[in-house]
Amino acid sequence: MPNIVYVDPSNERHTIDLTNGITIMHGAIAHGIAGIVAECGGNAMCATCHVYVEPSQFSNLTAMSDEEDALLDSVAAERRPNSRLSCQLKVSSELEGLIVYVAPTQ
Amino acid sequence: MTYAGKVAHEGEDAVMTDSTIDADPFGRASRSDGQLNEKNFRGAPICDGDPFSLETMEDPFPLQREVREAGPVVWMSKYQCWAVAGFQEVKAVLGNWQTYCSSRGIGLTDFAKEKPWRVPSPLLEGDPPDHTQLRAVLNRVLSPSAVKKLRDQFATVAHEMVGDLVARGRIDAVNDLAEAFPLRVLPDVFGIARGGEKHLLPFGSLVFNSFGPDNELRRAAFTGAAEHIAWFSQQSQRENLAPDSFGAEFYASADRGEIPAEHASMLVRAMVAAGLDTTVNAIAAAVECFARFPCEWDKLRADPALARTAFEETVRYASPFQVFFRTTTRPTEIGDVHLAEGEKVMMFLGAANRDPRHWEDPDRFDISRRVSGHVGFGNGIHMCAGQFLSRLEGEVLLTELAKRVERFEICGTPTRKYNNSLRGLESLPVKLLASA
């Protein structure tokens, strides 16, 4: 089961062992990681599960849909090239050691 | 026409009768007390209860608990359909449009077998691919960033309205606040002319009643509906909508060829029908909750930034939208039970929102709980398109009330509105005690 590293808005690192198939967003909620709001519960509507992905690992992720791309323009914090909505990122063995930085505001 | 009755106990003190529910939903035993009978239907427990009776609406919690605790899926004998009431199960059904479709109707009527009461809405009663582009336009027009821009205008109305109500002291929190606020702000958002308020709530209530069985409530809702439907059809036409409104944006989208022109007016009607009664019920429920649980009101007054999550908790706790349906498109399984193609599945959203498997102390109204992921706004591709509008209304109102009101005191007997899929109050006599 892959380990995912969450860096929360106060810069604290949390390494969590997650099951394949759940989303990075759900992993954060389930393990009480601060800063993920996920107002729409993972339905790609609210843009409040915003994370910055470690740039060197960005290409390991599945491609972004047009919907996610449009929604990322709605994020409260700065949109950067490594911005993703964590409800659209599914945990898999390819993501072992993935580091995500939770956005400072949602 | 509304049915009203006295409000019964909300079930928040009820104790789970089976506290040894194990974590495996497949291991849950059938129970034969209450409205479950000894037999089973294709291996599923049978429930003879009626979610659509006035008695159940008075106090839905016992039936919700029975259906939820009996097993992952239950057969409702009275309506010859399946029912799911557990959080996991309801979420799973809503998340799987391929197996549980909307195009055969989201009420008890199966459109493949019986004529729908109106031409099916390609939005509400559509599946991909027909649904997809329409929904994409809606999501864009009602996006979080678009809705955020409405904050100031909502706040101005809230400030004025709450000021008046606090000055009056004794009010009916339904008529004077919960209905008044959405009726005042929502038509403007969509560009609908003011002055037609008497049509707005009955139209929504009709749509929600139509999801139920052909009972007295449903028939009564249709009586006198013609004038509301006619008014709406007219008001949602391009020439009657204000420019710079969401309604005008739907037409702009049609002009760009993104959606068929006739769908623009349908989207206006759909949003207003779906967005009023539901939010009205949530706002009234919030006042009722804060009146009954003043410690939670004190929490909010001490930290008004909790207003948005407080409204969210209200939606979970009160679940204004209680029950609706999907239809199976193919044989499938829930737990060990086989469902055939073409069978209706009733989803108890309110019950799912109080499932102890998912929520800690589910019957407790707690504005600091982690509430995201509830199914009060649904789930999946049809999840409430207006959720950000609803949240903004709730957040802005609660923020203003938290500044001005020290305490809500229920000062008369609340009465209930009855509807086949909505749950809410008809009247809530309340005294607003002003903050110093």
C-alpha cells in the first residue's frame, strides 16, 4: 500500500499508508490532515481540495480532465503548474512516496 | 396546498436498539420487529412501512432506522421497490449512473412503463451523454467563483431583513425568514421578474411531490398547478429574463450552440424549482436546531467563521431532501441480493446522513463536526448543481443572525409541511432575543 506524504498548511509532514483506489482527498479527510475542505465530497465541483504536487513527481499522475482544469481556475489559493484537485487523484502503487502540499486556503 | 401538523420528536435522543452492529454490512441480520416481516424477497428483508404517509413524515426516524439497520438493501412491499438507507449504499447508488439511471425517472414512476407527468427533464431525468453537455454548462454558470460574486448582494439583503426581524422580536421563522430570504434573492440571481412569489414555492413543492406515489399529497399538489406552471413557462423565456443574470447566461450558452435553445428556459425553471423549497427548509431547520441546541448557537456566535459549516451540518442533520429514486438498467447486486433490470431503488438520504457506520454520534447536531461528504446535496453526476448558491444563502444569513441574535426561543407550536420528498416546517413561531 503506497505511502503518501501530506505537507499541511502549517508545514507539518504526515506520511500516511493508503489503500489503492481511494483518492488523495479521501485519504486526507480520513486521516485528519488539516486544510482540505472538500465541500462537494469529491464530486469535482467545489475546488476546495486543492494541493500542489511535488514538481518532480507531477508526471506520475493521471492526466487532468477539462473539467478539473476549468475548476482549478476557481481555487482560492494561487493556481500553479503543479496544482491539482486531490479528489481527482487516485492512490496507486505508481504514487509511492508522492508528496502533496495542501494549499494554504481553500 | 400544504398539509400541516404538529412537529414530533426529532429522534435525536433515540438510542440505537442494536448497538452491536458489526462493521460488515453483509453480516447484518434481518430483524422482525417494527415494520419488517419475517419473510424475505429474493433474500432481502421486507419492510411493510410507508415513507410517504403523513404519520411517517411526522416522525421518519424509526422507519429510517429500520430500513437502514435491516440490511444493505430492503424490499418495500407497499411500493414494490428496493430501498437503500445506509451511507455507503446510498453513495454507491448515486455514484453509479450506468447501473442506476435517471432517465427512467427519479420518482416512483418508471418512465419505461408509465407516462411521466411532463416531458422528462434532460437534466434531472437525463443520463450521459444527453445529460453531459447540459450539466457542464450549468456547472460553469453556477460555479463556486461565479456564486462568490453574489456575496455582497446577499449580505445586503440579509442585513436589512435580519435588522427588521430582530426589531420585531416575535416572528414566524418560516414565513418571515426561511421563505422570505430565498424568495427575495433567488429570482434576481436567475433574472426572474419580481412579483410572482406566490408561484415560486408551489412550483417547487409540486416537482418534489411528483417523485412520490400517486397519493393524496401528490394529487393535491397537481390541483391548481396549471397557473404556476404557466407563469413559470412565461417568466423563463429569454425576453422576460433580466440581462446579467444566470438565466441570461443560459441563453447566451444556447446562442453559442453549446445547448439547444429550448433547454435554456428549462434550466431556469429547473434551478428555481429545485433551489427554493430545499433552501427554505434548510434555513428554517437551522433556526429550529439553534433554538433547541443553544450551546451550538453560542459556538457560532463566538466564531462566526463557522457559519458555512454550521449550515452544512444543518443540511446533514435535517436533510431537507429526504427520499428519491433511481432505476436499474441491468441486473446487479447489493450485498447478496440480486436486483433485476428495470427495478426502482428508493434512496433514503436523511437516513444515510445519520448512519452510525459513517458518522460519530449521528443524531447529535454538532457544528464543529467534519461534515463534508454527506449526501444532503446528493452525490455523483447529478449532485445538486445549486449547492454553492444554497450554501451562500445559508452562510450569509447565519453570519448576520450570529451578530444580531443572542438566542432563538421557540414560542409556539411549530407545524410541519408535508411533501413526498422534502422535509420541512410550515411554521416556526420564534422569539429573537437581540444581542447586546
